[in-house]
Amino acid sequence: MDSESESIRNHTDSDQGKSEDLFGSNYLDDYKSLPELDTYDISDASTEKPMTYSEICRMEREVNEKMMEEESDKLNDATLDVDHSLVSLFKKFLLTFENKKYVQAIKKLCMENEESLYVDYLDLETFSDAIIKSLLCKPEETLFFLDKGLELAVKEFFPNYSKIKQKVHTRILNLPVLENIRELRNLHLNTLIKVGGIVTRVSNILPQINIVKFICTRCNGTFGPYVVDKPDFKPANCFECNSRGPFLINSQETLYKDYQKITIQEVPGSVLPGNLPRNKEVICFFDLIDKTKPGDEVEIVGIYKNNFCFSLNNKNGFPVFSTVIEANSILNKQNEFSTLKINEDDIKLIEKYSKKENIKEIIFNSLAPSIFGHMDIKKAIALSLFSGVRKIYKDKIVRGDINVLMLGDPGTAKSQFLRYIQGIMHRSVLTTGKGASSVGLTASVQKDPVTKEWTLEGGALVLADGGICMIDEFDKMNENDRVSIHEAMEQQTVSISKAGIITSLNARCGIIAAANPLRGQYNQSINFHQNVNLSDPIISRFDILCVVKDIIDVDLDSKMGKFVLENHSNTIIEFQEKKRKQEEKEIMDQDLLKKYIVYARNNIKPVIKEIDLEKISQFYTEIRKESLTSCGIPITVRNIESIIRMSESFAKMRLSNVVTQQDIDDAIYVALNSFINAQKFSVTKQLRKKFSKYLIKNQEDEILFFVLNDIFNERMKCTGISNVSVDKNDFEKVARGQGFKISKMFYQSKKFLNGYLIEGGKIKRI
């Protein structure tokens, strides 16, 4: 061995830097047999088969699931701590915020046995950002814990209140952002939103499963309960036999809750011209049921949710979800105008205009400035837009809205007036007599396509509640349809008794209708009844009758032609000239006029204090007697109420809370002028002369201009010449014969100088 080792060392020293060749021809010479190392112990070998790939994946999945469950348990524990803190934080808010204002609200809630506490969103934002963030991120869960906090706060003062009301609810008000119905998108899903609109449809009250128990059809075992939060909820398996169904609902042990479905539609005044109003379904629970009815303008705060709709999927062929709003709070905006915002600068400008002496003339000139003339119609429309004051007594209700009927020849801008009102009025509905039946005007009962339940849907008069309803082609309506709106025009309600639904809806709106004469053109030789196909009950419900006559007048036709051409002109010079004429007439801006009307209707409530009752009584007696002898339109007690309403409307134009004698005189003039214009041409002059004492005080100049124009028209008819003149002495003689005395101020008035010229004792038209 020593010699071998020495030889190896010598070989290594001689071959420095060279490696040993282990795989040479003599590599087997190095092997030595060792039995104890060349044998294996079979008892130490594993008998298990190697794991397959699927078994390895399953094992890894089980490990990952176990880790996820541990993390979920930790997260649930953390969430539970957050939820408990949210409940305690909201309880602290209710008991301590701003001199305990909500403590008083809680006591009032319990004293009146109510179940909802209304909380201002801005108060929550001031108190805690944590509640607001949670409310915006997960509104449904947050509202649940707010209700828990409210329950704890109620128990602080009334420990046994749960025996009266099992649940109490927190209602959120005054969300900062008001969303439009047509702008709701998928980004709003599962978020708290606020929308506004008009209620168009209300369903019956239906039961909805809240907590359910099931019966297994195989073992007849009852298992549950489950809280149902989805419409397609189904249990996974039976607790007794572990079968997967089928299951039956145990109706005896299942708890239900009431719900109601309403449909809201965009306010007509907020919809752009040419667009159809959009609508959205709203689900109401608990005390929000029967909170509204068709025609009410509401502001709803709720959670925007999506539901799986089988009918939409079958129709479209791909998954489509329908959307609803689960209401949290409903605010009925009866005395507010949500579609128009008036700031402090607008109020200052409105009050500045109201102090002008000629504010009434400014309003009349500002209405439909693109329509020439027709001042009687513009005055009637202004009275209807401003309206009177609604009075509620113990035994009756007196309407404050003013109804107007325009009857006249075709092409006299009647329909154009209606479309102008639709744009200037904050809440208005335009319909036609031919296309609207009694159901379309009042209300209807229809079957819901999904639930097959009868629902109540409001018509045009109900949707216009609080505004104006315009009906074009009023004479084309069927007689049965006209009879159905009798109640809506006077009592301002719509009674329904169909399909088991018996109720009454509000239709507190003014009606402005347009109609054409029976024979195409208005015949002045016959009375009003013979010119229109309307009954006495309908006519008596209109406060003002405007008869539009297409009279051939060379001077008037020339002015109208120039006016129409100016409206179609596009040159800068003509535009500046037209603007200068408008400034001379003091025409109010249309946006400001719209705000002026809304402000007056909402804030001004005139009261009649000092009036000449004897004058109104004598006027009513004389005009009623004359209506019987002249076979004209019927005069009833409603006409006295019409005068009161019109006088209140004149006071609103001045933003005055007191009706003056001037307002009543103006109202008598409008009522008298409406009565006289509806008579035959043969008795018109006699009536003006007979009732001149009611017109002299305030309308003397208007009557003198009417007499002067009448003389000019007679001269033109006799001579056939348009350029005629009237002797000044003859004019004054005719005026004295009708009880008028002409002063120098009449000839120096602005209206006379703009339209007439005196040369050599002759009066000529300019």
C-alpha cells in the first residue's frame, strides 16, 4: 500500500496541472466490493404511489382556501368592529348634534307613533366624514347600521317602543347633487342618488317575501329562515337529507313586507324641446307606501339598483338588467319649483321691475313678442300665468287658477300662443283635443305588464298639477270627453272608480284652450253659442273668453306685414332697429319673465281688504240681466269669483300682497270686455255705451281710441279709400254722445302721436 501511495504521489507531482482520467480503460479497477454498502433495507422504502398532477393541484387549492378563510375571518372581525363603531357613532350624532336637535325629533317621532326619522345629509357631513364615506361606498349596508343606531337612540328615551314599531328607519334628505333621470348610467349603480320628477303611475300595495322558510319535498323537513335580498333566491340543499330540491315555501312561517311600485317622469319644463320625457320605476317600503299619488312633484333619495329581467333577456337574446330606485326618502315638493332656481340677484331685479308704474304693460308686451297685436289675448294669458289665490275653507275649496278659452278664425296665432306658454311656464302640458280622450286628459287604470296588477296613471290635467294645461283643438273633442273634465275645471280634482280603485287625484292647474268656429270663420252676426260647439256648463267654467276676429284693416294689415318682415330679417341694421323698438316698449327678457312668474306665484298671496262691494254687486246684477236679454253667454256666480281671481292676479303682477281698487277695476274691464266681444256685432256698441261707467275711470283713453278707429273703419267702407281723414269736431261730438269728454292730454299722449296726425282740424293716420 505504501508503494502504491508513493507511486501515485510521484505521478501527481509529475503531472501538475493535469486532472485524473476517471473514465479510462481501467476505471473498474478502483471498485471494491463492500456488501454492507451495496444492499438496501426494504423496510425503509415508501410503498405509497406518487401523486398525480390533479391531486397536487387539489392539495394546493385546499391550502390556498384555508389561507383565504383565515384572512376572511380576520377581515370579518375587522369589519364587525367598523360596523359597531358606525352604529355607536351615529347614535352619538343623534344624541349630541347641535343642541340635541335630533333628540327632539326622536321624541316627536315616538309621541306620534311614527317609524322614520329624517336626517339632513349636510348635518352628517358636518359631524363625521366616516359616515359619509361609508354611505357613499356601500349605502345599503350603511343604512342598515344607521337604523340600528337609531334603534339604540330611541331605546334611550322609550325602552319599549319596539312593541309599537318593530323597526325604525333613517331617511336621508338634501343630497347635494340632483341627478336627471335621463343621465343615470351604470356608474350610478349601487350608489345613493337623488332624482326629481312627477309621479305618473302608482301600483297597488303588494306583499314581498322578507324572511322565508322552505319545506323539502323528499323528507318533509322545514329549514330556514333565510333573509331574501334577491328576487331569484334559492337554497342550496336541505339541512335534513342534504337533497337539492325541489323545495316549497312554508307560507305559515314565512314573513312578508309590503311594497309599492311608483313611476316618476321628468318634469315637462325640464325636458328640451323635441325630446320625450324619460321615466324610472321606484320601489317603496314601509311608511313610504302611499306617500304620493299621480301628479305630485317629488324629490326621491334612494339606491339605484339593477334587477334581472326575463322579458328583456328573451327579447334581446343577451343578458340585460332592468334598473329601479329603492327609495329611502320621498319629499313632496308641493309649494316649490325645483326646475327653476332664482338667486339673490334675480330677486333684486324682479323687485326693481315690480316698482315700475307700468309693470302690467311691460308684462303684456313681453308675452309672445314675436306675435303682433292681440293684446286682449296676451292680457288673458298673463292673468292665467300669474293666477289667483287658492282658498281652502272648512266646507269647500275655491280654485285660484284662471281658465281661458281662445275662439277665433284660423291663422290668428292661437296655437302659437299655446306653444309659447309651454316654453315660458315652469310646469306645463300641451295636448290636443282630437288626440286626447277623457282617459288621456284625466286619469286611467292600466294593468302592469309584469305583475298583472291594476295601476293608476295620471293624464294631462293631473301631470299639469300646479301649472298650466294647454288644450289645442278644444272643439274637436267628443262630448263625453268634455263632460269628464267638468270636475277638473272647477273642483280641480279627478275622481276615479275603476277596477276596484276608488280615489281622487289633484288637478290644480289652469286651462288655456283654443278652438275654431263651427263654420271656419267667426260670424259676428250670430251669438257666441252658435259659433262654437260647446255647452253652457263648459263655457261657464272659463273665466275669460277671447274672441279672435280676422278683421280686414288696411292700416293694421300694413303694420302686421312690416312686423312679420322684421322678424325674418337678418341684416345688422334691421336687427338693431328691431332691438331699439323693443327697448322703447320695455320688453322684459324671457328668462327674467319666467323667473318673475315663478316668484310671484310662489311668494305673493294677495288679500282683498278694501274693495267697492257695491260696485261689484251692481255690475253683476246689470251684466246678468243683459245676458238674459241679449241671449249671450251665461253669467253666473262664477263670474264674481272670476273677477276676484283676476284682481288677485293683477296684484301679483305688482308683487303686492294687497288687492287695490285699481286691480278690481282692471278685472272688471277684462270681464266686461270678454262679455261684450262674445256678443253679436249689432249689440256690441250698445253694450259698450251702457257699461261705459265701469270703463271710464281707468280705460277712457282706450275707449276713445276704439271710437276713433271705428269712425275710420266706417269711412273706409263707405268711400273705399284707405287714406281717409276724420274731422276733429265730428270725433269729439261722437265721444260726447257716449259720455266722454276729450282733453288736450289725449291728443298729446304718446299713443296718439305715434298713430295719428292733426292737420287743419282733420285727424289722419300715420
